[in-house]
Amino acid sequence: MSKKIIIAIDGFSSTGKSTIAKLLAKKYNYIYVDTGAMYRAVTLFAKQNNFVGKSFLDKENLVSSLNEISLTFQFNEKLGFAEMFLNGLNVEKEIRTLEISQLVSKVSAISAVRKKLVAEQQLMGEDSGIVMDGRDIGTVVFPGAELKLFMTASADKRATRRYKELIDRGDKVDFKDILFNVEERDRIDSTREDSPLLKANDAIEFDNSDMGITEQFERICALVDAKLSV
């Protein structure tokens, strides 16, 4: 049996973590887990039940309802990656809206939410052979991961990428709103009390402000191959 490792990818929003993670999972035949999708799905649940909005957060009722949330990933052969299902329903499109992006940092800062999802994420990686991206994978979920990457880029470049993604999808959005959301999520994610966004001491930093996907992928594959050959 060939050696398998855990690849942990952390970093700021809209740095292409998921894109790189999907490519790696496909190349090495690993399981890919988008932890951001899990937090977005919980946020969608909270929004649907009126537990969160732009000006409020009903933390108590959300926490007491966590046992009503079932999250699963189901592989879509046409797309080539797993989609997020919330209580049996495909919510992949609903969780990618700007509205959910504006609310997710509030929900993901709740300790009980993080505890529930981290436990689920750790179970997924018990047999290694997994690529997982998020905010605290290398520091909290898999501190012993064989390869840790930390993705970063300027806020302007990240907002531009996110803006193009939403416009291409048909959403009507304003660039200023996207940039504000990127900067606000950075602030909240980096300053929250529970599992703040931090670069693990042994993580390799990738500033891809001026780096294309192909260059990033080739560099990271070299790092993976080096770990697999040890």
C-alpha cells in the first residue's frame, strides 16, 4: 500500500485554497474536505431559522439546535468534487452567496459550532489520504499533518477574484461590498477567541497575489512528492 499523508491548507478567504485542494485530491486520489462549506452550511441553517442576520446573532438557540444539523459531502461525478448537503439537501449554491459570506464569520466564531465541526473533520482524516482546507486545519484539526500550507494574498486581489467568480455565476454584486467583506472576514477570523486564523509554525506560506494556479499547483505537488518519498 502506498504511503498516504494529511495535507492541511489554511489561509485567508478567497486565496484559492479550495481550487488547489481539489486539484491535489484529484492528482493523488485523496479525499477532499472543504471545511469552509461546513461552516457555511451551519450559517445557512442559522439564517433559515432566524438565528443570525446582519445585525443580530441568537447564539443560545443556534447552539441548542446543533444536534438538528446533519452535514454530508456527496461526490458529483460531473463536477469532479463533493458537494455540501445540509440535512439531506444539496445546498452548494445557497452557501456560496455574498449574504452567507457576510454572516459566516459570526457563526464560525461560536465555540460550540467549532467543537462540533472539528470533531467531524478529525473523524474524516483518521485514515490519512485527505486534503482539507479551512482556517484552523494545521493548528487545531490536524496539528500533526505531514504537510501544512498557509495561503495568502492582498485583500484587493482576493476581492477581485471573488467578484469575478460571483459575476460569472450571474450574481449582482458591487466590488466595494466584496472588498469590505474580505477585509471584515480577515479581521473577525484573525481576532476571534476560539481557534483564530493563524499560520502554524511548521506551515509553508504561499503568497499567491501574483501567482497563477498552474505555478502554485506545480510547486505544491513538489512538496507533496517530497513528503511521500520520505
